[in-house]
Amino acid sequence: MTSVADAVQAMKAKFNPSAAAGLDLVFGFRIDEEKNFSLIVKDSTCELQEGVNPNAQVTLVMDGETLEGIVSGETDGMQAFMGGKLRAEGDMMLAMKLSELFPS
């Protein structure tokens, strides 16, 4: 992958609609402290938006390399979190839901 945008698109392609039935969630992402985007998961759909979303229930903060590794499956999200490469701001339990919504 060449960029954060590619990693985000790859993540969206892995979306599991059945895991999102009945959900209404907003996940924020801050990559390299300057790139912001959000994934809006609502009733089995997933929409990608650029920029900061004030409605994000949890925001994941990491660098582009960590994002690419998690999306490609080379990096375990929990290990990245424990190693300090990934930080969650907001509802930590929602961050755990990402692995169900976007299986590797």
C-alpha cells in the first residue's frame, strides 16, 4: 500500500455488513496527527468521510505505517495498542468492535 488513503479503502473493502446490523456508530481516525477521517457504520452500511467527525464515539490515533499494517494483517491491533503504537480516545469497547466489523 502506498498511502493512508489506500489503507482506508482496503479497510472499507473488508467491511462485514452482517456484523453491523442495527448499529449506529462513528469511528474516528487520526493518522500521523494530521490526516483525519471517520467511518460511519449504520444499519449494515459503512460510509467513509474525510475530516474530523465531532460525533465519533471513539477515535483511534496511530501513524500511517501502523494503519497499513493493521489493515494488511501484518500488525495485530491489540499488540499495536499494547506497544503504544495505537491509542484510543473515547469508548474503548467500541474500538474492540472494529475487528468484527472489518475482519482480516
